[in-house]
Amino acid sequence: MTVVADSSPVISLARIGRLVLLRALYGRVLVPSSVYEEVVVDGRRLHKAGVQEVEEAITSGWIGVAHLTRAQLETVATYITTGGIGRGEAAAMVLAKSRRLAVVIDDKNARELAQTLGLEYVGTAAVLLDAFFRGLLDKKDFYRSLEDLSRVSWLSPEVVTKLLQLVEEGP
């Protein structure tokens, strides 16, 4: 299975040392070139944590970089304007829609647009939850990863509470 990812989930998972979960869960991850620029090019320039891990995933081939067509870039511009979302999020959704793939995305407005477009989507916290349910993380690792994620990315208290309840109920 292949998924498309926006920059936020890639950055967050790399920063907490859990980027490999995307590979374990989905096999291959595609990112639009604008996401690559944000994560790797800008990340390297700003000496951000996790950049090396992302570069290694690209080099090994399980994260691929996709370039959008001119027509797709026009759709990206429309999504930015009408959806109130960023370039990376819009490009990820255009790529996901064109290839009929799910998208890993965190932004609330982007999720709303994904739903409107009929795209299957999941957020970074749900990636951790899925990894727990599939036996890739034990309970202790899940809790530690969720805590680490909350340090690098905002999670609503409601989401955290729901995730903890689901983990306590078990697989």
C-alpha cells in the first residue's frame, strides 16, 4: 500500500524517531516536491531535527518525491485559496486524489477539504495508534511516542484522551 504525506506528519514522526512507522504501516510514502522542499531543503538550511532520517528514507526509496503537472499545480492554487490551507497540504491532496491514495495530514482545514474531496486521510497521532494496534509499538512505546509527539506538534486534549482510552481498551 502507498500513501501520500504532507510535511507535518513527516517532520513530526522524524523528530520523534518514528518515521519508520510509515514504512512499516504503508510500505511506500509519496510526497509532492513542495513537501520535499519544506522538509528537506528548508529543514537542512535551518538545521532542523529529523532531516537526515527523511533523506535516508528517500535515498533508500521508500519515500518517493512526486512532481505535479501544470494542471495539478493550478488545482493546488485553487485549494490554497478556497480551503485556507498551505501549499504542501494542497499539493499532498492533489497528489493523493490523482493517484487514488490515502493522505497523512494533520491540519484541520486540510482534513475538512480532504473529506469534501472524498479522500481517505489519517493524522500523525492515528499513525501511532495504528502502529500500536498492529503490534509495532507496545503500550509503553505508544505512550512515550504520544508524549514525544505532543512536544513537537499540537494535539487537542480531546484527541489525546480518546487515544489513551482506545489503547487502554486494547486491540
